[in-house]
Amino acid sequence: MAGEDDDTERTEDPTQKRLDEALQRGDVVKSQEVNTWFVLGTATLILMSFSGSMSRGILTMLRGVLAQAHDIPVDGHSLVLVMRTLGLGTIAAIALPFALIALGAVAGNMVQHRLVFSAESLKPKLSKVSPGAGFARLFSKIAFANFVKGLLKLTLIGSVIAAILWPKRHEFDALVTMDPAVLMPLVQSLSLEVLGTVVAILAILAAVDYLFQYRNWYERQKMSLREMKEEFRQTEGDPAVKAKIRQLRVQRAKKRMMADVPKASVVITNPTHFAVALQYERGMNAPVCLAKGADHIAFKIREVAEAHDIPVVENPPLARALYATVELEQEVPPEHYKAVAEVIGYVMRLKGALRH
């Protein structure tokens, strides 16, 4: 049963690799309420800042058209030119505000996650057309939460707008008789009041919805113990394979070490537990360790040394000290210079005596 739980229950927090893979797939935290708030907030700021210039630009263009209506040709080609001129004038008047709204929509995404370019969502999936999967999504926890959120938003915003407009209901009858020059500022003021209130309410809803969406996304990224182990094997390597590689490296290092023993000038032993093979030639700063080992390896080092007539000197304190402090292909530490020099001097004198 424990094995089944490991495979099915996602109880572990996601790793950074898991989160990066989700981002590459385009699976990111996204609250539509945050996007809506940014777009509506940008539109409100635009209405406050650009409504006058937009309305004046469009008004000037239309006033000119109406003033010269009797001079405007209405044949096919001329009518197309007139419509094109009106269209370009309208676009010029609203281009900057709409560009800012588009930037607001992009900003609404960027505050939630960095920009992602992924074709994963475009790939055909059977679950997208499966009636069973569609039915499950329709009655899922997220669908129910979205329904409640939409109902709450509609009720709350509708109630607030009604509370703002209801006291002014008697003023609306007089709007049809007002001069346009007076009507436009009144409508602008009322629109800003409504939009400002709606933006304030949506700010709270967007914050709550983002936390809800983030929690759902994070829970979706959680991993089971089996997934954690599999990812560890992929990133760190299978422990069994790594142990085998380490064993092979040690074996190759031992072979190289044994191959260097015949080059040694002397082998210092414990006599049975440790063996250290040193090489010294004239011009070297200090003797260099070619091989060292304990127990079985020490025996092999002595065996190779004796087979190649390398002097073997028993000096237990020095053998233990060198085994503990010097590494392969490193020089003997200065604190052992004197003791090693005595051994090498003894070996050289021994070789000189043998030659005579």
C-alpha cells in the first residue's frame, strides 16, 4: 500500500526543475481577474487623461464633414475615399489610448509570470474533445469556484453601480434636453465615478483570485515520492551506476599507481600495514609520492618493489605519517624533509656500497 501511495499521492513540494518544466509548457499562474483589472484600470486612466482630446479630434472631423456635406461627392470611388478619411481620422484619435490599453493587458500578464512562448497548448489532445474529460472539467472544483466568483462579482459590482446611479435617476430624464457641450462633461464625470468604484472592487477580487489560482497551480505541480526519486536519478544519476563508476575509477587509479612503483627510489613501510613509494632524483625540490596503500595494497606495493629491486625500508612512524599527510603525485611536506632525507641518504649510501 505504501508503494501505491508513493505513485499516486502528490505530497511533496515541487522542485525547481519541475517548476521550470511547467513554465516551458506554458503552465503558469494566471488570473483573468488580474488581467481585467489592469485593462479596466488603464481604460479609466485613459478616460481621465485622453477623453477630451479624443472627443475633440473626432468632433472636429465630424463637424467638418457635416459642414461640407453638400460638397462631398457620393459616387462610388469618392465615397470610398470619404470613408477611408473618416476611418483614418478616427483611428488617429483613438490609436494611442488603445495602444495603452494593449500595454495594460500585457502588464497584467507580466506581473503574474514572465513572458512565455510555448506551443504546448496548441498541440491536439484527446482530452480536449473527450466528452468525459469535458464533463469532469465542467463540474470540477475550479469550475465551481469560477461560477461562484462570477456570480459574486456580478452581484457586488451590480449592487455598487446601482447604489451610485439610483440616487441620480431623476437627473437622467433631463439628459435628452441638455446641450452636448454640457452633456459630455456630465457623462464623463459619471463614468469616471462608476469606473473608479468598479476598479477598486476588482482590485480586491483580483488579489483574492490570484492567490486562489496560485494555490491551485502549486498543488498541480506537487510531486509523488516516485517522481522525486526519478528526477533525482535523472539529475544526479543512479546511485548504483555512480558507485560502479567510482569503483572503476579507483581500480584504474590503483593500476596506474602500481605501474609507477618501479620508478620509485625507496618504499617506506610500517612494515605490514602501510607502504609509501617515494621517488627522488637530483634537481627535484623534494621527493614525490608515487604510490601508497594500507594492508593488501601495501603488500602489493612491497611485492612490486621487491620484484624490481626497489629498496624497502621499515620505518613505522614515518610510514604512518606519510600515508596520512601526502597524496599521490605530491611532494613530501616540509615537516618530513629531515626524516625522508635520512632514509633516502641511507638508500643512496647503500646503493653506492653495492656498486663498489
